[in-house]
Amino acid sequence: MTASCDAKALHRIVIVGGGAGGLELATGLGDSVGRRGRAQVTLIDRSRTHLWKPLLHEVAAGSMDIDLHTLDYLAQARWHHFRFQLGSMAGLDRGRRVVRVAPTHDDEGRLLIGEREIPYDTLVIAVGSGTNDFGTPGAQQHAISLDTPAQAERFHTRLINACIRANAQGEALRPEQLQVAIIGAGATGVELAAELHHTTRELVAFGLDKIDAERDIRITLIEAGPRVLPALPERLSTATRDLLETLRVQVLTGARVTAVDRDGVLIADGRKIPAELTVWAAGIKAPDFLKDIAGLETNRLNQLVVTPQLQTTRDPDIFAMGDCAACAWPGHAHNVPPRAQAAHQQATLLTATLRRRLAGKPPHAFVYRDFGSLVSLGEYSTVGSLMGALIGGSLFIEGLFARFMYVSLYRMHLYALHGFAKAFFDSLARLITRRTEPRVKLH
């Protein structure tokens, strides 16, 4: 079957996964080929709403009200000329060219939408990734990951309940009470540690007068590698660790976790770190259902191996992008890193690629441009490095300028989804609303 649009029926483009890249791609294609009737664009996602994943640590800490930042897929589809299907991808039939979607149930377990098949001519898989616990005993039962808004809200609720419980009890605190262990000192772990230091102190100020935040609340950041933020230059890693220790965050490097139980974390050297709440923020892997799906090539992290054009190696009609794609990075020993900027760049390329595909033109190769890394330490600082030809190499930045650049990444995402005017007024409205609310979410 050719890639050009059939004269008798619209070319069917199906995108699975409405994360940062998938939703930007659906929006871009909807505004171009969808609006002009050149193709039928369908987005499939298991959730009803979208939240930019790098914000999840703020939701978990309570410094962000999730309701102010989520976007309804149905509304976005209505505004930008694509279709939305609620459900999780359950399988793929390449011969019949259909995506199988699992049944969807409501909160009470009743069937909402039955199992179904969605046909495609061009398929884009953008299902992202989740944390990788490496099979550590007890991790799935006793540690919370921050892969979805529901998990972030679950952690926040448990944090508030832990503080209320401790404030109301008459007996002394147990060793693990009001202790938080964060496994993994990458960007998510470091950002969460800094946010929690601030928000827990804001939280206890709202009438929890039996809790001394400096004495009773302890945050421990655990990293198997030799330093925090291994993706950043060593200078920034050292500066970040110094700041975290100033905030009385206990930082343990070279500490491999061997097990997690309900009241703490076990380290390979025999120590046990007491903790009432444990967050697993180390490692990533693509969803398990992708492993060798329909005969497509995958790696040990379940990522779909793709060509430089982001086409899967065994089927040119199936593309993959974002964290679930293993895309080679020429000149580097590893693949394109799992970052929001990579997903944004791939969405931009695929928007153009699929438009060319409809016109019978060959796709362009993806060239990743690394603009550096930024890590927000909440109210305290932001650190990072900028890279690119414009500055002739790399530039280390921190403080207010780095914070501005960090916030700009989110604004770029909003601009891709809404255009300049709506993104501007939306940001302005949130800024005004922020002035009238508690600095930490209390429920």
C-alpha cells in the first residue's frame, strides 16, 4: 500500500500516546492535514487529560494544583481537528493494519468502552516510558513512581495524611515517620527533594504546630552512581549536592538499593534507611507490552528501534518517537536521551514528515539538537547547562536566568499546543490565580 492519500478514502494517521510529543504531533497534524481534509488524524490515550510530565514532581510535592494545568484531550481534539479515542493499546496486527485497544472501565469497575480495533495507514507510537525498578524486591509494593498524575496525587495525599497523623498522635514519632526516601538522584529525584523541603515547611505552618519541620521531617536522596545529576557536568552536580545538603537533605551516593519494605529502604552495604514514604525515580523503560510487539525490533528497555527517519526498522508504515523509541545519536555512545526537548523536536519533524508522506515525498532524517539540561530546585535555585552553536559550545547557568529558561520550556510546549495568544493569556491567568491561593496544596 502506498503512503500517498487514497482518492477514495482519507489516509488514516493513528497516534498512540498523548504525552508531550504525541499531543504536539496530533495538534500539528490536525491543524494542517486534518483541517484541510487530507487525512484523518486519531489520538489514542488511556487518560482523559494531558499534563506535561516534567511537572509531576511539583504535583507530588503539592506546589502545583494539577487542575490548573491539565488539558482535556476531547477539547483539544475539537479545537484542532483530530479525533480522540480513550483507551490503552493492547496489541497490534500489522497484517490487518489495526491497533487493538483494551476495554476501559469507570472508577467503579463498570465497563465504559469495550475492546475495539482502530485501523491505520500510518501509525505513530509515542507511549513514553516509566520508571525501571530493575526487579528490586518490594519496589512495586512499597515505592511510588511518578509516571502519571494519579501517582503524583497519590504521593501528595499520603504526604498530607502522614503529617496530619503525626500531628494528632500522642506518642513519639517512630523512626520512619515523616521520613521520605527518594531513590534516584537524576532530575526528577533532585527536583522532588528540593520541592519537598519547601512544601513540607509550608504545610506544617497551616496549623500542624506539633511538628517541628527542621527536627521531624527528613528527606533522603539515594543514588547508586557516584554523584547526583549524572547527566550534567560535574561542577553543576557538586553545586547541586552542596545546596541540597544546605537544605538538610541527606544525600547518599554509591548506595545501591537491594530491597524496599513498608518502613524503609535497604542498601547493599547492610544499612536500612527508615522511611514512611518511598519514591522510586531511578531508571526508565518503555511499557512491557511493547516488547517484541507484532515482530517489531525492540531493545532491552522495550524501546522500539527506529531508523534515522523515526520509522521502525521492520515496518516503514510504523513510526516511534519520544522515550519509547531507541533512536541512534550519531557521534555519541548512547541513543537520543529521553528528554522533553527530544520529544518536542521529534514531533516537529514528524509533523513535516507525515505531510510529505501524504504528498508521496521521502521523509527527512531526524537530527537531535542538544540544547542542554536544566534542573529546578524549586524556590531555592535552578541549575543547568545550555549548549549549541549560538553560544559556541556549552554554558553553565544558574539562578534567576536558569529559572527563566526552565519555565520557558513549559511555555514552548503550551505554544505548540495552543498558539501564542492563548498560551500568553493562559500563563497570565495562572499567575494571577497563584497570588490568591496557598503556596502549597492542602488536600
